[in-house]
Amino acid sequence: MTDRETATSVEHGHTVDWSAKTCHGTDCVFLPVNKSCVNLSCYMVLSDKEKTAIGAICFLAGPVTLLENILVLGVIASTATLRKRPSYLFIGSLALADVFASCFFTISFLHFHLYDLKDGPDAYLFKLGGVTMAFSGSVGSLLLTALDRYLCIYQASTYKVLLTRRRALLSLLILWSTIIFLSFLPLMGWRCSTGFTPPCSRLFPYINKHYQACWTSFILVILVLILGAYALILWKAHRHESSMTSFQGAAGKGQARIRMDIRLARTFGLILLILVGCWVPVLSFMLVDVSVILTHDQQRAFAFCSTLCLVNSSVNPLLYALRCRELRIALLRMLQKLCCKGRCKKLTEDSSHGLPSAEDNCTALSEDEMPKGRTTRPDSISEMVYSHQLTMRE
């Protein structure tokens, strides 16, 4: 049975109306109903100093993330050989998701927490859906990248047959369709009225705790699959390196192979450490919020932890894109072409004033004339996996 009583108290400077009393037998519990939640002020818990700190993080990480990922997208889109390879399609999907994250998260987070702009339910849920879509797409693209490397190791002989460009595009279509549908479910109706009474979240206005639990579980499953894929890759690589060392019996070459295996492990370890460190704190708060009423201190801690997801998006291009030698070479070629065009334009303008013709001083560089990256060892995960694939074929 449920009874209504009236009581008030002050919690962290907010007047709380303890008017909802729920009784089960002889045990009664008062549920807080914050009347100030009508204008969402109970979710705006940051102090002025905290707003300054979080604002600095967003203003720094947001533009950097946007520029990095736009650069990666531009290089992949302008290079025909990269556009045809499934690995770079997945990296492009990751960059696109991080571009969305830098826009949606930075704008909506600053508007809500720093500038106290209170949108209506539909406007707020649309912005939140964009943030959810961006971060879900980022994690989902990381999963496809991990599965791509898994297939490259475990199905080396049939890799190109199994993972064609068409299948890669189909997997991206399925991924983004699923993510868009899940992200905008609250906007389509799976929501609750503002307040602290169950089943409303204390972290996000208008969000049902059951939806929050489902989305959090979905992301956790993806993270577990990523960890599992990389663990299997390392296990397979370690077994192969050990067998090759014992079979060859050549100390020098065996040590070189083991060093490559160690580099692979270190690279994967760095990737997983950053991934887990950026996502586990946020997901932990969201899971706790499903079953426990969070305090204002915990809400403030969650606000800081959520910026780690943006930091992860700013680090992704460095970990997955710019470490690839092929993409770096394509980037250098694109920059040299841009510089050449700029020099040609300047010489053309000078030639109009009687200076030598631009055609005599500026010629476009072909791909064969571009400097090619030369290295004695693989320096990215894709190159390490490809090198490992070649040794397995031998």
C-alpha cells in the first residue's frame, strides 16, 4: 500500500519534498521528490570552479578531437587505395563517430552544465541522443576494428575472401542503423517525467533507468568483446612466435620475432588501458544510478568522468589511424599536393607581373615521385598483424 505524507528537508542546499511515502507491510520508506527538478536545476550541480575546470577540458579536447578526425577522414576519402580496404573503412567510421562526439557532446554538455540552458524534453533528448549515437558508434567501430584484426590472424589464408569491401560496408550499415535506433529510443517515447522518483535517472533528465541499464549493458558487452578479441590475437601471436623460435633454432631471428610479439602486446596493452580507463568510470556510475540514489557529490564526479569519453575520442586517431604507415604516407602526399597548389597559385600571381611562368617552375608530383616511408620494422598494429600474417603463410 502507498500513503502520502508531507515532510521537508534540505539536502546540499536544495529543498527536498519528502512527500512520497511507500510502505510494504510495517516497513515504510520516504522517496524524495525534488520540486526544483521542474526546471532541471537539480541536475545542475557543478560549482563555479568545477564549471571552469570542465569548460577548459571541453574547450581544449573538443576542437582537437574535431580537427584530428576530420584530417583522418579527409586522408581516407582522398586516397583511393585506402577507401577500398575494410580496415580503413572501419577507421573512417571511428573517425566519423568521434567527429560527432566532439560536436554533440561539447555543445550539449557546455550548454547544460556551464551556461544553464534549459531545453524542453524533445530538444534535450535529441541532443542526448546525438551524444549517445556518437559514443556508441565510436565503441562499435572499435569492435569492428578488433574483429578485423582477429580475422587477419585466425583466418590469414582466407582473410580477403571473408572480409570484402562490400561486407565491411554492410557491417557498418548494420552497426550504425542499430546504434541510431537505440540512441533515439528516449526521443521516440521510452522516457520518464523529470524527478527523482523511480524509474527516473538522477544523472540524465527524462531518462528511464531501465533504458539506461540496457544501454550501459550494451556498451559493456561491446567492451568485453573487444577485450576478448585482442586477448585471442595476443594468445595466437604468442603461440606462433614460440613455435617459430623453437622450429628455426636461430637465436638472432628468433629474438627479432619475439621483439615484434612484445611490441604487439605493448601496443594492445596501451589501447586497452586507455579504453578501459576512459569508459569504466562512466559506466560504473550509470550502473550504480540504476539501483542507488546518487548524491550531488557523485553527480559531480560523474560529470568529470564523462569528459574522459571525449578524451578517448581525441586519442583514438593517434592510436588507430596515425600509427599506420600507409595513412601517414597518404597524409604527407596530401599535404605536399596542397603546398604545391599553394606554390603554383603564388607563382601564377607573380607571373602576371612579368615573373617566370608558373608552368616552368611548378610541376605536380606523381605518387611515384612522392617520398615513400621506409622502415625496418612494423610500427603499427595493422603492420604487425600483416607481418605476422605473412610469416604464417611462409
